[in-house]
Amino acid sequence: MKRHRVRIIEDAEPDIVDLYETIARHDTADSALYVVDQLESLCSSLGDLPLRGHIPPELERIGVTDYREVHFKPYRVVYQVLGSEVLVHCVLDGRRDLQALFERRLLRWSET
């Protein structure tokens, strides 16, 4: 089986930085580093099994099925498989209300 190339797109990079800063501020820098390492490992593993995630329910409700997500609870990695690439669009805290963010950020990608 061919490995897919995984790319974290520019919009998702600040998500990871924000998560790190929030966790470090409310817990410890070590905890923040652990979470970021786990999320990066999860993203990398999508290269081997890109279709293992499910469609985010917020997007499925509005008929958008181009995206999938995997979890490192409570964090969500939202990505898209395009040919031999996996594009990571969002890395977010799943405890937030994400409907508006998905509509603003991901639907923009669906329209292009």
C-alpha cells in the first residue's frame, strides 16, 4: 500500500501553536509538549491509513462530506484526502463549538 503525503496547511499551523500555549498556560509546558507530540504523531499516521477517520458530524449535517476527522481526545484533527495527499485543515479542541469555524474555514476550501 502506498503511503500518502501528509501536509499541515498554513491555516492549521496556528491551531497547534494556540493549543500549545493554552495548555502550557493552564497546565504545564511538559503537558503541552506531550499533547502536541501526540497530535503530530496522529497527523503523521494518516499517511498510512488516510480513510480511517469519520466525517465530522457538524459538516455531515450540512451535506459536506469531503472532510474526515480523527481524535486525540478531546482534540480533533480535521483533514481531507486529495489523491495521494492528506491535507490537515484544523487541529482543534473538541470541547469548543466548532460549527461556525468549520463553516468559515472548511467550506471555503470546498468551494475552490
